Amino acid sequence: MRTPHTLRRATLGRAALATAATLALAATGLPAAYATTSAPAAAPSALASSPATDGDDWLTTDGNKVVDADGKEVWMTGANWFGFNATERVFHGLWSGNIETITKEMAERGINLVRVPVSTELLVEWKNGETVVPNVNTASNPELVGMNNKEVFDYWLELCEKYGLKVLVDVHSAEADNSGHFAPMWYTDSVSTEDFYAGWEWLAQEYKDNDTIVAADLENEPHGTQKQDPRAKWDDSTDPDNWKHVAETAAEKILAINPNLLILVEGNEAYPRDGENWESQDEDDYYFNWWGGNLRGAADHPVEVAGDLNDQIMYSPHDYGPLVFEQEWFEGDDWDRDSLEADVWDPNWLYLHKENTSPLLIGEWGGFLDGDKNEKWMLALQETIVDYELHHTFWCINPNSGDTGGLLLNDWATWDEEKYAILEPTLWQEDGKFVSLDHQVPLGGVDSTTGISVSDVAGGSSGMPDTTAPTVPQDLAASDVTSTTAELTWSASTDDVRVTRYEVLDSAGTVVGTPSGTSFTVDGLTPETESSFSVRARDAAGNRSAPSDAVTVTTLAGPPEPEGGCTVEFDASNRWSSGYTADIQVQNDGDAAWSAWELEFEAPAGQSLANGWSATWTQTGSTLSATSMPWNGTVAAGGSVNLGVQINGGAGTPDAFTVNGEACSIG
């Protein structure tokens, strides 16, 4: 059953809590509604948008890393605070909480990036000089007396500058509505795609000199199933419902104004399976994931912009647990982090990080602690975020999120310490201090006892480029040598900023692997052959150490070379610490065509089948079998067929294959 993805978020609780808070304020004589004004949104001048620093905090990407202007790697670790997207058009919680207290506590507790949902309707209102008197408790927030909602936003940006916070603006919905995010598209009957572009262009222009806002999340959770109209698709067309095309167009418009902003592109909900297209109405022809969480399309159709600005583009999935909806991968009790990573996260978005294609920022994750499956999911994703140093913004600060709760309790003052204990390990820390994304201001402000600035980590100001290379890796050794593979391990290098990856070199100096950790499996070796390898370290600025001492590997004898009627090429170059994917080509070397085929091989010890494509894959014991599909069973003499597999665990790759029971040569 694939209905869960149609019910991403049950937010009646949000609207009800917000309404209750409004009624409570009305009962105390505080303003229970807002009044529309037409005063220029930038007035008064004291609160107009202005440069926050000397412009030294802009960010860009390098492979799967986010780096500063000097090429030093940073880690964006934050949380969401919603309200500007909703009917109230201002942060929720200001009916009781104090805006500066909440902001300061976020920073002191290690949140260095705040994702702020807004609506296109709000941005267009501000563009046109239309503001509202927001519904805030001025007894709790005397500093907000007399401010309209645009002025509250700009005042909050000043607080972020004061406490070392950076901001990610997220267009959460087309309309300013507590349930606006249920709409599948970036447009509605009253808000057009042109409004969507215009709102972003206004924001880019308004804050182009203010590096407090460092990133733009173009659209929250584009979605829709194959039978919905409209629905967000992802392909290379210029169709009005193609989210990829709209994202590229919006990104180019924004970057033409401010080429320094990071542009975050979320996924959609559905993507056609291999051999299918968007015309199909059959749900079995699609892969589904959480709204905004399906980035399979980026593999076939990556987001690209004109000019030399693709390094400003990164991807941003969302992921939730079974208390939001019990997706099919949460059924039963035998799922764990490994199964989630292999079956859900890898194919939908984590591959972008593992293949060094793009950084990822998980824009929303979080939920209630139930002592059961939801907590199990949250801890699994927490570990994954930490292991891969994925950027993220936790959902959320607000306690009035109906299906997740928040980091704050209902008084908007007390922190949920049990939930924060899950978030805290995912926040950027160095030597026991939380790290800001600001080069001048420590996280928590100039007098902070809990935070430091990114310059403190770098050991100097951003004006001094990093030219120091990491130390040379030591103790390079080989183990688990087979006829075609060898496991290499070494001791970690150190660096004045951070080692971001290693480069494994063959005897000719060619890079054969770029692991982030201190081990790598070399495959594709020739049996009974001597090979030499070395390894060097690299930092975010591109400085490389000298190569380590070489290690020599002599592979074992392989199985006798068959004289069969088939050849198999098994390319497992896409590896990570807990598995790999392999592209397989099977060639018919015989004189007659095959009407069907079955490929079999033995998985090395500790390996198991995770996923496969272009065949029906099964595993019995250590034997993996791939049986042809109706559409690719016929292979002419001299022809070939391509398929693929994802394997969990263990080093090594198969070294013998059969097709239809006949031994094959290895290509």
C-alpha cells in the first residue's frame, strides 16, 4: 500500500494550537488580529535590511562539502522556527515567549542555522510594501512595540548577527496559511509561478548585502502522486509542473542578483521506475518517498544553472518517522538503521553524498519520543547524520507542531531536555564548544561560554587562506586480499582545519578512490599480480599531503578462466563503508540468442543483497541470482544486457559468475 506518502503532515494540531493561543491573547486584551498596512516594508531605517558583517560568511559547495570563502569546510546544524509562513505572518510563540531569549538560547545550545518558513504570499506582500501589525505579546516582547511583521523579521536578523546565527529562508507554501504546505505545488489559484519567482527575486535583492541569510530553500515539499492534478514531477522538460525546471529558473533569477547564496532544492514525492514515464497512472510504476524526500530524479536529471554557479546548488530532502505516518519500510520490527539506509535513504538521497555529487541538508527531521519505533527511527537518522556529517535543520523549535512536538515545551521557555539530548550530538562542536558559521561572532555571542566562531576553528581570520597541508597518513597496510580485491587501512592524518577525504593512488599516481575514512577496498585487480598503492590526505581548501609509504599487494590465484559463452563485467567502484553498488554487464558470447537468462554468483563472506534493478533479484544462502525481466530477456548473439545491484556489508567482490548454469569469463 502506498497511501502513506499522501499524508505527509497532519497539522490540524498546529492550527488548533495557534488559534487557541490567539483566543487566549484576546482574552487578556492583547491584539488578537493583525491590521494590514501599506507603509514601505523597509521603514523605519533603523530596522531596514543592512549588511551584517564584512561579507565574509558566504558559503559554497565542494563536492559533498559546504565550504567558506577560503575553502574551509563548515557544518550547518540547525533547527526550524515556523510562523512567518502561517496566517499570523510572524514567528509563532511570541504570544508568550521572548524573541531574544529564544534566539539566544538556540545559539547557546549549538544551533548555528535557523530555517525560517515563509510564504510566497508574504514575500509578495513585503515586495509591495504591505505589512501587518503582528499578533505578539508586547508584555513579553516590549522591544517589538510598534513594529510591523517585516520590522520584526529584520530585528530578528540583527539578533541572529548578535548571537552568531545564520538563516536559511524556506518558501514553505504559496499562500500564508497554517495548512498551506498541504498544497502540492509552488502555485495555487491565487498565487502564480511568476509570483513565486518575483518573491524570491525581491528577497535576494533586499538582503543581498546581508550575510546573515546564507541560504534559500526554494520550495517546501513539492509533491503529488501519479493520479493527482496538479502534481510535481522531475524530468528535463520545460513543462509548468516540472519542479526541476522551475527550481533551475528560480535559482538563476536569485543568483543573478546575489551569486553568493546557497540554493537548496528539495525532492518531490514520486519518480518513475526504470522503463516507465510520467504518463503512467499505475502506482506500481513509481518510487515513492516522503514529500520533498524523493531525489532519485537528480541522478538522471541534475539541477544545473547557467554560468559558473553550479557550486551554489545543493539538495535538501526531508525524512520522518512512523508517528508522522507508518510508511511501508516501518512495518514489522525487523527494520533498523542498516535497512533504512539501504532501502530508503541511499536510493532516494544519500547516494548524492556518497557519490560526492552534492552536499545534503536534511531540512526537516524530528518527532515525538515514544520509547518505541519513532524513537528508533530518530536515533537511526541521528547516527547517520553524525557519521556522514550531513547538514540538517531539526523540525522544530515550535511545541505547536501537531505531529512532532518541538524542542520547546508549551510555555515556549522550557526546553525538552530528552529530545535535545538526541539533537545535541548532531550539532557542530569542536573541543567541547559549539561552532558558529560566523567568522567574527562566537555561537551565543561575544561573551558566550558555550560557543566559538568558525575562525576559532580555523585558527585565524577568514582573510588568511588555508595553505597548510594535512600530515602524511601513516601505517598503510593491506589485508583480506583476494584474487581481485584488497582492503587498505591507515592511520588518520591531522590538519589545522579538518581532513575532508583521502586519495588512494596506484603506482602510476592515479587516484583510484576518495574515501572519507581510513579504509578502502581496491577492486578490479588481476589475479596473481603485484600492485602498489599509497594514500594521501586532503583538506577542504584543496591542500594535499605527500603520499604515504607504498604498500605492495599480490593477489591470489583466481578460478580457472572459463571458455564459456558469456562474459560478465562487474563494476563496484561506487563504495562506502558499509557496502557498494555495482553496474553489471552480461554479454552473450555464444552463437545463439538467449530468450531468457539467469545470472548467479556467490557473495563474499558478510555480504547480503540490499537492492537490485533491471532483474528479479533473490538471495539463497550466499548465492545471489538475477533473473531476466520480460522486457530484457532476449539477448542476441554478441549482444549484452545491463543490470545493477546494491550490496550491504563486507569487503571484496564476486570473482565467478554463471549465466544459465554456464561459467562466464570476467571482463
